Amino acid sequence: MIDRRDAVASIVAMFGATLFAPLARAAGIADGGGAGIGAAIPPINTGAPSIAVFTDAQRTLMTALSERVLPTTDTPGAIAAGVPAFIEKLLADWSYPADRVPILVGLDQIDAHSRADFGVPAASATAEQQDRLLTLAMEDRMTGGAAFFHAFRQLVIAGYYTSEIGMTKEREYLPVPGSYDGAYPYSKVNKVFSS
């Protein structure tokens, strides 16, 4: 069975050179200074976060926005996969205080824009309004928007695709070692395989 650190390491390769530092640490790729780290770091999936990273309002907004990045469709979304808890654990235990700044500033900016543009807190905004707010961040049309969006999107994607739901519901899980079938019909491939 694959553990979450191995899964994170396999997922982070898709983000390339702009990998959010706490994800690199969690995957065992680098510490804060870019040096390689070893197995002395504890597993990412044990215990509650060591500190509270978010205020209650920020946590509620972070949860709502994670579902907008990976919404429930014919497969479960980010909330069902436990992505908000993953994000808080990663930011509490695998980041330095400076690493949290783009996320916290971004959440506060999104909330401020929502209150100014829509007259409601961002967590209470409609899905369409939240999508517009995320687009503003992505296009860097708010203070710290691009830094927030790129880091947040990486956290959501890594959290989702390393969860049990991401591995088994969104992707087709094939335990390794598995059997080889050289004549496997392409028409039977429904999902991306994960191992």
C-alpha cells in the first residue's frame, strides 16, 4: 500500500519548478533552504495539525474554495476527500510562517473583494461568485492573487489526488505489483491508472 508521502511525491512532479515549498517538504524533496531531506521527517498523515493556521472564517472560506477548485461532479469533490484538513495539516506542520502568508493574505483579499463586489462574505457567496473571485486571484487582479492561487491550487490538487477518494474514485487503483496484460483492450480504460 502506498503512503501519503509517496503519493504526494508522485503528484508534485506535475507542478514543475514552481512547487509550493511545504509540498516539497512533505514529499521529501527539499527543506526550506532547498537541500534534500531524509526519512527523519514524520509522515504527513498522522495526528491533528500542531497549530491552528486559520481563523474560523478563513477555514470556512478555504473549505468552500477548495470545493470550487475540485467540485463534486460524478465523483466526490475536495470536501468529501478531506482536502481542507490536508491543507491545514500541511500548513501547520510542513510550512514556515512565511510560507503561510500567500494563503492567508489571499483568503483575506478574496473575502474583502467579495464584501465589496457582492456585499457578502466570500464563504457565503454563490458558487459563480466564488469562481469569479478565484479568477480575479488567478489573473493577479488583487493583492497577492497569483501567489495565493498557484499555491492554493497545488494544495487542493495534491490533497485530493493523494486521498483515498482521489486514488480510488477519481482514478483507477491498481495495486503494485499487479498482473501484466499485454492485450488489455483500450476500450476498457475508463480512468487514469494510479498505483
